[in-house]
Amino acid sequence: RLNELLGLPEHAAWQDKTLQEIVEGAEGALFNQAAQVWNHTFYWHCLRPNPHSQKNVPYGTIQVMIDRDFGSFDAFRAEFSAA
């Protein structure tokens, strides 16, 4: 659907733009479609396995909260997986 919208004459100025540029500058239906593509892409990239086989551990404020509430990330992960 995004490609269909970009093919319309009124959206010609956006045809050579990146997805990020469209999301940041477009309005209406073009913005909505671009934002959906961006959201889906972001979502699936978040779910993919770590390409370097390293532990995906949280850091910063979320790490502090997990440690406070669960004791460790491994404990959180175990409880979350069991739920």
C-alpha cells in the first residue's frame, strides 16, 4: 500500500526519500502507511535472534527495575517464560 501511495502524482516528492524521512515529514495516509511499515520493521527486528550470540540483557533504568523486582535478569526471564 505504501508503494501505491508513493506512485500517486501528489506524493512524487517523497519517492526518493527514505522510510525514516517519510515518517518524519509526511502527513495523512502517506504518513500512516509509512509509520505502519516502520513499526512492523522495528517490531520484527526486536524479535530476531542476537546475531552475535551474545546475551541480550537490559541496561540502565530497566535493568535497575528488573534487578529490584526479580533479583536478576535470568530470574526475570525464567518467571516471564513460565507465565
